[in-house]
Amino acid sequence: MSRPPRIGAAAALAQLPGWAAADGRDAIVKTFTFQDFNQAFGWMTRVAIKAETLDHHPEWSNVWNRVEVLLATHDADGVTELDIALARFMDDAAG
């Protein structure tokens, strides 16, 4: 699969309200908060299925109702259109 070129966090953030630049690397971050663990885990499951179809996987951690996400395209060493696509899916899935 051909991978998209690096566009950088600033270009992605111009299209993604609510996201922020990661400290110390070309990546974007966001914390999602849900009503409880079940909703957080269900959202993570939906995102995992989408990530697999994109062959693009997030760095994330989950504590009870909170999921902290960092997106970057590792083989591009920074943010690409794949990160924008996955971020938009995450936002839509979170409602």
C-alpha cells in the first residue's frame, strides 16, 4: 500500500478542531471522555476496526472512561492524511 507523504501537525490541526500538537514530535493528540468504561471500550473497538482497514494504528491509553490518543504515521515520521482520516473517524464515532 502506498503511504501518503508527511504534511505536519500544523496542517492537520487546521482541519481538526479540538485536537492539539504533541510535545516533542510531529503528532496530534486528543483526550476523549465517555460516560463510563463500557462506552470508552466500545468506542475503542470501533476505532480499532477502522484503524485496521486503514492499516494505520493509534497510540492510545485508556483509564476507565478516558482515552488519550496520539496520532502520527510512523513510517513518515510525522502527521499525514491518514492521521486526519482516523482523527475524523474518532471524532464522528465519539459523537
